[in-house]
Amino acid sequence: MSHNKVKIGTATPDVTGELSVELNDLNDVNVTPSNNDYLVYSSGAWSATTPTTSTTAEHIWLGEGASQTYPEGWVGGNHVYFYASTPVNEISSASLSSSDSYTDWYDEVSIPSGTYLAQCRAMGDFTSSAGVFRYRFTTEISGTTTTHAASGVSADLGNTNQNPAHAQALIKITSAATLRVEIISSGSSNLATTGMTTDQGLYGYLWLMKVG
């Protein structure tokens, strides 16, 4: 009587009838795994795959505390610009641009589909110490614009009735979009359209991190 009529995959019993089965003895496992690998099933077989990890979160950062004069007047409905002579863009397939071609000032961020945490601060210029405006994140996809809460507030540095606040948003998009920060017309007052200062260059920033 033969001792190796019963087998598992390619593993056969020894002379005592004992079976010692390795993972790669199985017919549908085609690669011998190494330490820390995991198995992925595809096309009728299991393959060993090495996990990929990244120690750097995909992110964008605009803002470096530079003494640069804001390039245009502050007007409700306009986009907010952020200054960066050396912008940080670590999001794959994302790009930065200036819709009015201002050097080192950016108001548009093209981002791929995904989930993002966004935060920014706008420090506007005003003609009065009572000047104030709100601003918020928007995304545009195929000509359709979506607004995202929560909005921030920019106020004159001498205004004791309003405190500057960051705009923050959790943004989920299913296709590529253009991200902007929009000045909200409603509730805005005494925005300066001439004589711009360096406040936005010094204190404004935009931070975006891809989380999914």
C-alpha cells in the first residue's frame, strides 16, 4: 500500500503518513510570501504582496509670512489669493494657479477626487476699523460650484467687534475639482479696493490635506 496517495496541493505524506503543508504547496497560491507580506486574490490565484506605506501625508501649504503687498482690491465675490514663493504641493495630480497671473500669488488649486481637510486664513484690507468680510471654501466641477462650511471672518485689526476666524471644511469630491476661497458679499463692509497692505502676505495661509 502506497503512503502518498493522499496529498494537499503539492505536499505528500512522508513514510509515516504525516503531512507537512506549506502555504505555497497550495495549487492556488503562486508566490512564496516574505515577512510582513499579505495575500491578494486575483484571476483565480493568491499572490504575495508587499504592503506599501507612506510617512508623508499628501498636503498643500501656501503661506510663508512674506512682506508682500496684496495684488488686487478686496471685492465681494472675488477669490482670496495666498502668497508663496516656494509653494508646497505634495498631493499627487494636484496643481496650483493664479487666475490673474499674479506672480507667487495663488487663488486656484486643482485637486483629484478624494476626501480633504481644508483650512485657511484671510487677512483683508479695509477703509474703516469696522470693516469685515466672511469667506468660505468652494469647489467647482464641470461648471457647477459647491460651497463648504464653515466660513471664516476677516476684520480690520482695530475692530473689537469681530475676531478674525479661520475657514475650515471637510471636502468630499468624486471627480477632479478646482478649489477656491470666496469672499462672501453678504455682510461684508468697508472692503478696501486700493492701497493694499502686506497683511495677507504676512498672515494669510491655505492648508489642504488629502485624507481619503
